[in-house]
Amino acid sequence: MQALMEQYRDLPMDLADASLVAAAEALNQKRIFTLDRDFKICRFKGNQPFDIVPQVFANG
């Protein structure tokens, strides 16, 4: 999670955000629920965008 927080330090990514990304990667779950618009920038396993639920926040 520390590496993720350093990688996305310009967002900023806090521990809760890094935990969500780390859990998604560990569980091989590309679909996540978040209200945080910054997740449009985050990438699943480094190169794929997350499938963000609810979709209305992902597009805004």
C-alpha cells in the first residue's frame, strides 16, 4: 500500500484508497464501489482502468 500511495501521490491517495486498490488486486476484482472520483486515474494491476460502481461517478 505504501508503494501505491507513492505511485499516486499526486491524487492524493490515502491509506483507505490504497487499501481498496490492494484488496482489489489481491482478489483479482476489477470492479470496485467508490464515490471517489480520483479512482478514474487509478489502474488495476498497473494498466487497466477499474470498473467503477456507481457508473455515474466514473463518468463525471
